[in-house]
Amino acid sequence: MPQLFWIPLLTLIGALVPLLLRNHSRTALAAATALLPAIALGIVISYATAVLQGESFIESFAWAPTIGLDLAFRIDGLALLFTLLILCIGLLVILYARYYLSKEDCAGRFYAKLILFMTAMLGIVLSENLIQLWLFWELTSISSFLLISYWNHRSDARRGARMALTITGFGGLALFAGILLIGQVVGSYNLSDVLAQGDLIRASESYPYILVLVLLGAFTKSAQFPFHFWLPHAMAAPTPVSAYLHSATMVKAGIFLMARLYPALSGTEMWFLIVTLTGLTTLLVGAYTALFKHDLKGLLAYSTISHLGLITLLLGLNSKLAAVAATFHIINHATFKASLFMAAGIIDHETGSRDMRKLNGLWKYMPHTAALAMVAALAMAGVPLLNGFLSKEMFFSETLHLGSLGALSWMVPVLATVAGVFSVAYSLRFIHDVFFNGEPINLPKTPHEPPRYMKLPVEILVALCFLVGIAPAWIVADLLDSAASSLLQTATPEYSLALWHGFNFPLLMSFVALIGGIIVYASRKELFAFQAQFPEKDAKEIFENIVQSSVTFANNIYGKLENGSLQRYTWLFLMSVALIITIPMSNLVNIEGKRALIPVDGVSIVATVILVIGALVTLIWHRKRMVALVAVSIVGLIVSLIFARFSAPDLALTQLSVEVVTIILLMLALFFLPQKTPKAASPSSVARDLGLATLIGGVIASISYAMMTHPHDSIASYFVANSKIGGGGNNIVNVILVDFRGFDTFGEITVLGIAGLGIYKLIARMRLFMSTTNDQGIPWAEDRHPMMLATVSQALLPLALMVSVYIFLRGHNLPGGGFIAGLITAVAIILQYIANGVDFMKSRLKLDYQWLISIGLIIAGLTGAGSWLFDRPFLTSWFDHFHLPLIGDFELASAMLFDLGVYLTVVGSSMLILANLGQLTTSERPSGEVS
């Protein structure tokens, strides 16, 4: 397997490690959790030298190449940057969480969710295929939901997680629609093709829709205005999650998406207006709001929103230098924001509070932590000699060169400077209110320094803030240039990372922001009094009200449609079908084609008469359930014979087997239902139903007649021509099921297994009452398991199993296969249950049907995945012919293993339902029950 595949695969496997070792010590658990991500980081570093020199690597497996689906990964400069951020900060978070989590917290569960989140992010940044990227995109929404709601005993955690999942899930659906449109325009979902066809996408009529849909996905994930409100409420998560989510993952996924698709979607006025104005609004709203937050993590959350808006604004400027500045700020923001959240977590951990109105004078109690936090906060404010100053100065410079807004272009650098002022102000508030400003007020704990190694991740990150700030050309230049080149898909323009560029407007803007921020913070009392005039709205309450209103509306609609009448549901469904089909049918002038019909013979007439009689008996005597059941079985038998008559023996065998299993299931179900049904519907209802049945019957008959009399081309000839040479079997139906359409079959048996497990769980704890008499009051026979039936059934069991094996083995070349064989085996076993009883079978047949389903699905899945080892698409079958002495020539095909998985799943699912339904009885009925 190529190396790139191992990066997300190692972390995915690593998500199981903390679950398996959850009972070990915290230190051992953290070390074991970090092991596989560290190996993945080593693989990434092995690519670093070549990638920094401008190379890109793409590795892929064919999945469904005809529709553009491949399992493909790529690493270039942009992917390298984000992968390093995800893995390096992730490893620091693992170490930090070792000391942050309390003894009551399940560290194993936390680490498992964290590593799953890491895997999802790695999948996004390394994906070469857009559909694959979207799958990982949705996985980030799910895994972040699990992390935000980690403390699920808290209402704010549950509500914040639901809000995040709803908003980002909505964006994910929009993104998926945009990706489908991109694939339709380009003809491929591979990023290499999409990025190379930017001109084609921008010239397409679908471009406005593509842009809006993709940006909806990016904006919701990266908390851009007006979707920013979910991010502060995600602070209900443990602080290690917040540090990871805000610096290197989740919100950066939206930024990555815009950066990755920048060559394909940017460069238009529409891109400029949407992205720039959204980024500018988010920058200002986040910066302003952060100043007034009393919660330490709340302040940092809104500062994250503001900085994400800054990066978005830069990406929207349609400038190569602005793209370089955006890339640089991605790096800087990750370092100072991760360190700030970790410092906030330390303060919360060691004081018991995050309220800045109480957190005063901590410099005296926590000088080491205070020094680290202040350096990170100054980097966030853009103070010289720290990394935030360099990228923010580049940001100011790019806003000065904007001319796309005409006479209003001057407003952008002015508003950018205003945002810088508030950035300095909230950073000063973080420093002054927490570490100085008097003494602590009523803290739950006496403040003190944390354990030594809890500060180590913060020290590393703060050191990077300082080193990048004083030596950017040495520390980060190569990585920045490589990432920016990948973002632009061309060489980067000339730029400088020098600390001093002389006296210029960007420096003046930085100076104004610093001085202005100090003035704003000094005037904070007046600002707080001004802000207090506006009622504070809780986004969680607004969101919950919207959700509840939606639920109420849905319940009203549901109440009008769902009244418990199966007859009504059937009527509505059939009426809808009739309307949909009748309209196009009315445009057919003549439904009779030129194709001759097969001559009618006596056997066909007799079978048709029996079929009609069976249907009529079911209709007329439907209240006599056993009579109706026998009549329905006659209909099923005739249908099976019709399949055989028209040369479809596989379908005939399948139909016959399904009929037997279904009749047994219906008999068990009817046994527990009341023995008499209510009176039939009123005459008007009967007339209505008769009319609808006549309409549906006429429409279906017309369609059938048209299809039978019109010649048509189909793909049948392809399967006939390729069944033997491509699938190694003469039975075309079986080859289609296990080879050509094997993925469909795999999906179907998965659904069957899920259905079996679902029904089992529904009935596992049911205790139904068993009737002691029939509907006429005659007691049931006392001998529930007659000796004759038991003896005959036991004699038939080996014969039935032998037939099942025979049907299974011959399925690739003659009518049969795993599905039919599984049904025959299930019927043979259930016959033993009927003849001998559940207790008799439990003591003799110790099969766990749930495990049987699992083993079947695993065998089928591994058989399909085995083709990857030979660089073939999933479920590509292999076959060859062999010769053995005495046995002679024979054929082996990998499809037989897949068919074995089908067989086990069918047996397990059928028996899980039938065997457990059969034991839902008690010996007596409740008193007073009406027959």
C-alpha cells in the first residue's frame, strides 16, 4: 500500500488504542494514543523535503473510475502545512489533556474521539478526490459533535453540540451539491483536474451556483458571519478540544477548502464581493464582540472568529500576495491560538473559574503561566517581534492595494485598522484583567502553577510565536512558500519576510492599531456602558426555539398524514403512483408495438386462472386469516412458476425460498394478532378502493403490454458476452450479483443484516401472550410438537443442508448461489424450531446469529477489499482453472468467498428474526381479552 494511505489509516487505527487501553494509567494511555499519530507524522516528514522543493505526490486506488470515484490522496505544499498543524498540535493536545482531564473523566473515550477527529481532518487535507474530501468533511462534523458533547451530562454541551452539527451539517449538504456541479462541469472529481480547469468552471453557467454552494460549506465550517454563532457555544467542550478545534482543525477546514479551490473558483467579481465582504464583516463582528466577553474562552472564541474573517478577507482579494499573507496567518494563528486556549485551560483547571471579573492578579500566583499567556496574547495583538505582527502587517499592506470597490475602496483598510484596534484591546483585557488588576475574587480554588508537563505544549507553541517573529526567513519561509505555491498553483510573487520594511503605511496602520487598542481598553468602562444598552441574546436559546418550532410544524404535518390507517397510506401511495405514471402514459398514441406476443398455451391459461382465483380468495376471505394466507402462498407459487416458465430459474428458486420464509414469518405474526379482524370498510370506501385498484391495474397492464410488444436495447448482451470471460461463471445472474454488481449486493446484505439486528432488538424484550383457543373457542392441541413431525423434520435436516450446500456450490455456473442456499438453510433450521420447540433447539444448536451476520459481512467486505492488493477496484473477482489427480479439472473463483458472506448473512438475519419471534410467548393469555 502506498505511504500516503497510511497517514489517515494509522490515526484511524489509533482511535481504537485508547479504547482498548482505557483501564491503564493516564500516562501510559496518553503515550499509547500518541504512538500511531507520531508514526503518521514521521511519514509526513519523509515527504517534506521533496514537497518543500515544489514536488507533489498523488497516490490512488480505483474505486468506481467510470463515474470519477477513486480512493486518492495527495500531498503538496498546502496539504503538508495543514497536515503538520493537525498532527503536531494534535500530539501537543494529547500531552496537555493527560493533565487536564480529571479522574472522573473517561480518558480513553476522550482520546478515541480526538483521534477520530484528527483522522477526519487528515482525510480532508490529503484527499485528491472531492467526493472523498466531502466524506471526511462530514466525519469532522460528526466527530466534533462527539467531542463538544463529551461532557454530555451538561445541558450546554449537548445543546452546543447539536447547534454545531446542525449548522455544519447544513453546510456539508450545500458543499456536496456544489461538488456534484463541479464534477458535472469538469467531468472529473479529482482535484488535479478541477484545479486545472478553473477557466472552464468560471465560464460555466453553473459557476454562480457552484460558488455559493461551496462557500456555504466553507463559511458554516469556518464560522463566518452570519453562521458564526455556533462556535462560541462549542466552548462547552473540554479545553483540549477547544484548543485543537480553534487552531488546527474544524474551523480551519473551511479555510482549507477555500484555499484548496482557490485556483478553480477565485478571480471573479462574484468571488471578491462574497468572500471579501463576508470576511470583513466576520473580522469586525468577532473583534468587537470579543472585547465584551467575560468568559475567558468566550473572548478567545470570538477572537478566533475575527482572525478567521481576516484570513477569509485576504483570500477574497483576488491577489497573489494576499493569498501568501493568508497562508502566513494560518500558521501564526494556529500557534498563538492553541497556546492561548491551553493557557486558559490551565487557568480554569487551577482556579476553578474562567470569569475574568474574578480572575485578577494571577501573575503573583502563576508567574510562569502568566508569562507564556501574555506572550501569546501579544502575538495575537500583532506586537512587533512576534509572529502575529508579521502576517498582520502583510494583511494591512494588501488592503491598501484594493481598488475593486471603486471610490469606497478606502473603507477596507480603515475598517481593517479598526479591527486591529479591537484586537489589541481584547488582548490587553486578557492580559490585564486576568494577571493584574488587583486580587482574585471568590475563586473556587487557590491559584497555583499546574504540573510541569502540562505547560510544556504551551511553552513549545509560545517559543514558535517568538522564533517566527524574529527569524521568519529561517523558521517558516520554505513551508510558507511551498504552501502558498500550492494554493495558487503557480509560483509565488516576490515578497519579503524581513522584520523591517521602513516607515510605510502598513507600519503606520499597525502603530495606529496598537495605540488605538490601548486607548479603547483604557476607555472600556464607557464602552461597556454603551454595550449594556443592547439586550444580550443567547444564540442557544434562539437556535433551540427555531428547532422546536420546526419540530412542532413537522408534528402537525405528521399528525395530518399519519393516522394509523394502513389502508389510507396504501391509498395515498397508489394514488400518487397513478398520477405520476398516468400523465406521461397519456402522451403515448399507441401502446402496441411491432413485437409479436408469445402464443398462449393451456398451462399458461391454467396458471393464470389459479393466480386470479388466489388473488380473489385473498380479497374475499381476508378476514379468515389462514385461508387468506394459503391463498397468498398460492399466488407466490404461481409467480415462481411464471419465472421458471420465462427462463429465470434463479428468480424462481429465490421467489420460492422467500415465499416459504415469508409464510412462516406471517404465521408467527398472525399467531400474536387478534384472531378476528374488524368489520370491512363502508360501501363507499369499497367503491373507492375498487376504482383505485382498477386504475392501477389498468396502468400497470398498459405499461407491461407496451414493454412486451416494443423491442428495446438493454445491457443484457454485455452480461451475456462477459459473464464467462469476465466473471468466470456460466450463471449470468449469479455473476452479476457477485461480480458486475457485487457492490449492490454487498449493500443489500448489509441492509438485511441491519434489518435483522433491528427487528431482534425490537422484539428481544417483548413478552406477548399466547392464545389458548382458536377464534371459535376450541382449545389448541396439547401436543405442540407431534412426534411424527419431529421425526420427519430431523430426518429432513441433513437432506436439506446437503441440498443447500449443493445449491451454494453450483451457483456460479448453474441456478443457485449464496442467497438461495442461505434461505434453504434457514428454512431447514426453522423447521426444527417448529417441530421440536425453542428449548429443544437451544440446547442442541448453539449458534449466535448476530455473530453469523457479522462474520458474513466481514467475509464479504474483506473479499472485496482483497482486490485492492492487486490494484483492482473493490470487489473485482478473480478466477482460474485447476487440475487435481482423481478430482480432475475444476474452477476456483474469489466470488465464492463473497457468496459465502452472502450465505452467512442471509442465514443469520433470517434466523435472528424467525427464531426470536417464535419464542415470544407465555403460557397464559391475560384475563378479559376479547377474541
